[in-house]
Amino acid sequence: MTRSSRTIIGVDIGRHTIKAAQLQACGGRYRIYSLLLLPRPQPENEIGAEDALAIKESLKRQGLSGNGIAIAAPERMLLRTTVEVPCKVTGAAAEQVIRMELSRLHNVAPDSFELAHWDLAAANNARPITQTLAVGCPHDAANALLDVFENAGFRVAALDVRGAAVARACRPLLLPPPQITAIVDLGWRSTSVLFVCGRSLVYERSVQGAPIGDLTAKFTDVFSLGPGSAYQIIGTIGPGTDEPAGQYDPESLDLIRKHMRTHFDKLLDELRVPLSYANHQFPGEGVKRLLLIGGGAGVPGLAPYCEARLGIEVKRGAPSDLVESPPELSVKAGNPALTCAMGLAQFEGV
């Protein structure tokens, strides 16, 4: 008989929603055990006690077990930079160089933050340096966030970088090296793109413009709708030509799709710059697949729309696209907003 165990609970708190996931590990494979998606008590605010209490109450109702959690650190909390380290400098000496450079760039004390760093894939040059992506989390900010959850009775097993959790969750759909997989996270207020070659990070950056919140605001204004109704339209009608569920008059349908195409064409224009950079700067076969995750990735027909315009394979990266899911969780597991939470639940070494 094979043994199975439940993972810690991955918790991803966005501007408007809270996402949580717990998996069942069996024989080296994961299966979704439970998923949670709920509105934040106070949208747009900093993470606080109200969020922790809302999660605690909802976990009991949804059947998630245990009090061990892994949290995605809010992006605005983190210190980031790319450091060039001489190849001859390794180990503790390299880490000291990276720490001092991050300290200098962000004007903070070298011992005031926790440091994580990893080498990027080698670029197409022969320079005797190693490019390293460094991420720092200030102790004061981290302790304040941890206190919020520990005061609510949680055991925080990890405070993770969102990009690392996303890449971890998407492993089943990552192409083998030297091909590069791009992962686009379509959030409410921001969009980011992460490039992965095998299991190595190649490049990561934020993309300006075209967050899903802007499209929601546009529909709220144009059609005089509440935000909830506007967001429901986005989740029902895509930019393509497929017939949506429900009754829509042709004139309204054409206008909705016109605004959606304008919005997503702007996003694709923004994506072409980092895609071109990754194709030319790094070795291998270039970007051959793009994965869409985040709340905006749930727009019907968005993947084929992007694929036709970018000329590369585009897939959705919802939890059900990545791991086995029980039938009763098919609706939640098909929501790509929960992908990061699933990656957090897979955090190792806890």
C-alpha cells in the first residue's frame, strides 16, 4: 500500500481575494485535496487580522486540515535586484557580495533582511560573471506579517516568493530545456511574466498596463454596472468569436468584445518586449510555450486568442491542468487564480 499525506496549506492573498489550497501527496504525485477562494474582508488594504480570521473560519467549513501554512510574501514588501557576481566568487563570499549590493541599492542595513538568491541561466556571452537574482524580505515587515497569522493560531511554515511558488506549481507543463516556458500572471492590479528553462529561472519582470482590474473598471464605466457584474461579464465572454453562455444582444456583444480585444492586444504588445529579450539574450531554442495563470487567465478563449497573435503555444495553467483533481472540485480546480496557492502548498523542507 502506498502512503499518502496532506501538505501544508498554501495561502495567497491578493488585493481583492484570498486563495488557499491543500494537496494530498501520494507516491511522489500530488492530488488536490481542498481549495478555497473567498473575498477579502477589507479589499485593497494591507494584510491584517481580519484576513487571518476569515481564513481560519473558512478553512474549517471547507475541510482543510491542520494549522501549518505557507504564505506568498506581498510583492511590495520585497527588495529585488539582479547582481553580477564574478564566477570565481562562490559560497559564503558570493552571498556576502549579493547582500551588500541589495543593501546598497535599497538603502537598508545589510543585516535587516532575509536573503534568497539563485543564479540565472547563462546568457549568450563569455563574460566571467554569474548573473544572480536576489530577493530580500525585511525582518520588520516579515515579523509583522507572521504575527498576524500566528496570533490567529496558525503555524507559518514558510514565507515564500510568489514567482517561486508559481514556477513550482507549473512544473508539469514546463517544457524540457533548452526550450523556455513563459508564465504570465494576470492579476487584478498587476501583470508579471516569469521565464523558466527546465527548472531554472531565466528572467522575471513586471509588465506595465492591462491588469484585469482596469478592464473591470472599463466595463463598470461603459455599461453602468457594479464591479461584480462587470467581472462576471469578463468571466463569461472572451475576446474570440465563440458564442458565450447566456443571452446577449449582438450589439452589446460586439461592444464587449471590442473593449476586450483592445485590452488584451495592449497586454500582448507589452509582452512582446520581454519575449524578444528572452529569445535573444539566453541560449537554447527560445520561448516555445506560454502559460496563463491568475484571475485574468479565466477569461474564456483567452489562450487561443493569445496563441494566434503571438505565434507560440499558449496554455492555461489552472490547478486542474497541473495535477489530478476530484470531480467535486472541478469548478474551483479550473480557476487559474488558485495556481499560486497550489504552488505554496508544495513548498518543500517544512
